[in-house]
Amino acid sequence: MAFVVRHPLARAGAVWAATTEDRFRVVESVESLDSLTAAEPADLTVVGIDSLGEPPCAAKVRALTDVSRVVLLASSDNPATRALAADAGVHRVVEHDAEISQLITAMRQLAAEVRAGREPRYTPPGLRASLSRREIETMRHIGDGLTYRQVARRMGLSEATVGTYARRIREKLNAATKVEMVINAMEFGYVSRPNTPRVRWRSQQSGEQVGA
């Protein structure tokens, strides 16, 4: 997990509390989202509202929620905070002045969701997750390594719309993170595996060529 909290004492206290639990391993502790440097995003990230600047940048938080479970430390009574959390897809909001036990509880809940998302589910032979045509197109661009901004330009959509498609795809493919989404998409055949060309075939009934 990672902590993005501007105040050094608050950040140190949260990190200490996390390290007292065997289920958590802290991989980064920084003061802003721009300071995150890990090659692979943490499964769970705690973000303080004070680390997002003025005004808070929803796009940065949204990009993080696409690849990690996010706990936002902020005042839930603030309408702007509620709007930010909803727009960015934040998974939990914990009061910034709450007891550390409340933060640990939220972290445990999200950690359980991450573990549950990794548990293999039985898929009957021939059954595929039901993605719409636009979701399949989005998934293939993401599988090719494009950022959401690049996907948006390629498809003529807003970045927010691409983020919405990505969240729906993750839900349908039972993926907790962006990496799992791509892996599961490969399993379902929506994305080609590296160095493996997509098979082109013709429907015996229509003669229509299928594949990419």
C-alpha cells in the first residue's frame, strides 16, 4: 500500500499504524500524487485531501482509482469533497481528523475487496464476460498500452468517459486493478497476449471476417 499525505507527522502516524498489521506492506510514503514513483501502483492508496493542491485535481485522483483502491482523508461534510470523491471514483472517505482505528478499518475493508477480486471464479466453457462494442474497443486500446487520454483522443471521447468505460470493464471482468483488467481481458480473448497475433476467421454463416 501507499500513503500520499502532505503533513509529515500525519503521514508517519498512518504508516506506523499500517505496519503494525501483517496484512499491509507499505511500498511508498510521499507528500503528493506527483511524487509517487513505484513502477507498479499499490493495491491500496491512502490520499490526504491536503496533498491534492488547490483546487484538488479530480483527474489525478481518477487516474489513481483506475489502478488502485483509494481511501480519501477529507471532511465528508464538505459538498466539494463529496463531489470530488464521486467524480474520481474514490472507494472510501475517512474524516481527516478521525481516530486512526477508523482509517485502519477502512483499509482492512478495501484490502479484503482486493483479495476477493483476486480469487479465481469458475467460468463455464465458452462463456465470455459481456462487454459492449465500445467497451471492447476501449479495452483493446488499453491493452495496447495507451493512456486514458490517448484512448480518448483515438475514440473521440472525453477522458472522463474513457474512465467510466474502464470502471465498467473492471467490474465485468472481476478486476481490482488496471493490470488485472488487462490480464483478465486476455483470458476472455478481448486483448491479444504479447507477441500473439489475433486470429482472423470467417463466420461460416455470414462469411464476415472477425478479429483484428
